[in-house]
Amino acid sequence: MKKLIYVVGLVLMLSTQVHASETATPQEIFDMVLKGVQVMQGLGEGGLRAFNDPKGEFAWKDTYVQVYNCEAKKIVGHINPALLDWTSEKFDSIQDKKGNYITRLICEASNKPYGGWVEYWWPKAGETEPSRKITFVVQVPDSPYQVSAGIYDDTLSIEELNKISQ
């Protein structure tokens, strides 16, 4: 019996590690952002809770979906509660290593008819050196919210990514 419990525990531990090391694809990013838009359209502000749960459906593989209110200059749905407390000044001042204002890029891309992909350089979790991150963002129709998700990728161009979202 002890051996069976040990084997089951080992399998569960390994499956959790495999899940955490999986990388989301651009298509998954696009699909999950659209799913997030549907949640926000259906529930409005009440839908924000779904994006704050680090074990919820909007946190998967190596990424998560987040929600902005660009007009208010706030992150309003995120698995890291500290980001929900950012001031509008902090929201507007975050820069990557190349001097790009990240939230400005994301908010501008959300104004495109089908949303858009942006790239910026940001450290991966647990690292200090920035890596290229690509993020898809779209405006929630008839609401103040924008929904986005991103992954780290060094190979795909913005032009290739935009083909996914059109």
C-alpha cells in the first residue's frame, strides 16, 4: 500500500512539473484572450475575479490572461495582486530595456479593430535579464476593459502573429 501511495504521489508531482514547464502557443494566447473578452462582455466588472486566480482557467501553462482599464491607467484583473494596486503613474511609466512604455504599447494595440500584438523585453519569472515577450490585446466592446495575454518568444515576427488575429 505504501508503494502505491508513493507511486501515485510521484506521478502527481511529475505531472504538475510537466504542466508548469509547458509553453503556451500564440494561437492559445489568441483563443484565451477572446475567451476572456467573452467573460468580460457577459459579466462586466463581476468577471474580473476570474482573472485574479493563479489556479483558475485564465492561468495555464506558462502564462495568464490579464485585464486593463487603459482609460483609468490601471491593471484591474491579474494573478499578481500587487499589480492591482499600481497607481496610474506607475501604470504609465513602466519601460522595457529598450525604453518602450509597455502599457502604452498594449493600450494602443487594443485600439486596432481586431486587437493587436506587441513586443517588449521583460524578465521571465525568476530571471533578471529581459527576454522578448509578445502580447496579444483586444478591447472588450462597449466597455472600459482590454484583455491581454503573452508569451516569451524570440522567433515570430509581429506580422506573422497578426495573421493569427485577422
